[in-house]
Amino acid sequence: MLRAKGGIGAKRRATKGKQKMERLELYKGFRLRAYEDWSGQWFAEARKFPDSDWIATPSGHPTPEAAIAFVKQMIDSPSTTIKAPKTIQ
């Protein structure tokens, strides 16, 4: 839940006269962050600390909840990584 004046998991920052919001959430050991882009669309990213790559939404969403839900689906989906075939020597 985002709140206009901050609160747990939400914070506002003034950026060139505009207020920018982001939402933080923990999910299965990942730190999820939803943020509003300059276009008004919401994007989300997830990272498992301490050293891991970011998982991010490929496109914008209308609400922070939708962006976070998309990242959660990406976390829960089976891996699509295919191992390279062994070479014959």
C-alpha cells in the first residue's frame, strides 16, 4: 500500500518540483523495489542480496502493485536457462 506521506515501505522524494514514489517489499529472500518512471509508468526490480543480478520488468505497468506482481511471477517461474551442450574433443 502506498501512502501519500510515506509510511512503511513507501517513500517520496522531491525531484525537480515533482514528487517521486517508490515501494519496497520483501519476497522469498528478494528485495523488491517498484518505482515510478518519468512517464508515469511503474517498473519493478528484484535482487537477492548480497551479490546477485537484478530481475526487472521489461515494460511499464499502471500501478506499483501490478509491477511487483509481475516480478513475483518471474521469481516463481521455472528457469529458462539452457545449459550449453558439451563439446566433443
